[in-house]
Amino acid sequence: MQLVEPTNFAGLSAAPTELLLTPINANASKMGKIENFFLSLDSMMCRILMGLPLFYESETSRFLTMMKKYFILIPGLLLSSCATSYESLYSYNEILIINRSRELIQDVTISAGETNRTFSCGNIAPRGICSDKFPARQYMKNPIRIGWVFGNTSGQSNDFVLEVPATFSTEYPLRGVLEISPQGSISAYFQQEK
């Protein structure tokens, strides 16, 4: 682009701040981004050498709009990369259900809604255990729900997430433990053997 300074025509004069930018050729709009960038740099250098402001009001507003987009876009991308799915370094390879009561526990199910995985035990004898061991799976902190029948009463928990204690190592797999107390309440936690 080249600077064209309006001159004094019939007593009208234009202030230097009213300089017009005109394309060097008619195909300027078809030019690549790089060429337009260098032409803009040339225009800026001419303005600096002539002691004129770098940007006029419309150019300033375009520049500020562009900068706002980048200042919003870049932190947004960084934050969204943090907000993506939970990447756990922990794994688990066993589920253990312990019946601490003196009654038969029936139809115990542990289900993770997001993965559609379900673990169930039909009957657990009084003071009995039901367990399953499998190849290590990555622990993704998906919410789980527990259902059971204790005596003649069925129960179901709300969705909850098991937290891994900070003292546990990522080197060894976890064991998910579900305990049913003599009163029929449930507690769930992780164990780890080293």
C-alpha cells in the first residue's frame, strides 16, 4: 500500500491525520496475508518517518478487536486444556465387598454410569466376602452408585466419587473396598498393598 496525501485543491487542505491508504494495485484484496502484512509494515514505517500516528481510529479499533480476541482466546485454550477429562495415574485391579453384618446381603451392585461398567454379587453370606480381581484399569474418578438388599430392605446410594488418599503410590494398583456394617450402612474406600 502507498500513502497518498491529499493536497490543497481549491483552497481545501487535508490535515496529515487524514492521509488515505490506497492499494498499490487493483488485486490487493487477492494478495496473500504475507504480502498484506509487509505492505502494512511499509505503511507503518512511512507514518513513523513522517511523524504521524501509527493507527487511525478505525485501524486502532480493528487492532484492539484483534488483540482482544487473542487475549481471550489464548487463556481460554489454556484453561480448556486443564478442564478436559481427568487423567489419572492411578490404576485399580480388584473390587472387594465385605459383609460385616450377621445377615445375608443380596444383589449388591456397583455401577459406574459414565462407563456403563457394573460389578455385582448375588448373595454375600454373613461375615462373608465377595471379590473380583482383573487386569489393572486406569482409575478415572467416574461417579459410582451402589445398590443392595439388606434383610427385607433394599438400599441405593447417591452417585459419589472415591478419592484416592494422597499417601498412595501410583506404582501399585488400588483395591476398591466396599464394607457393609452390621447396621446395613455402606462405606467405600481404597486400599493399596505394596
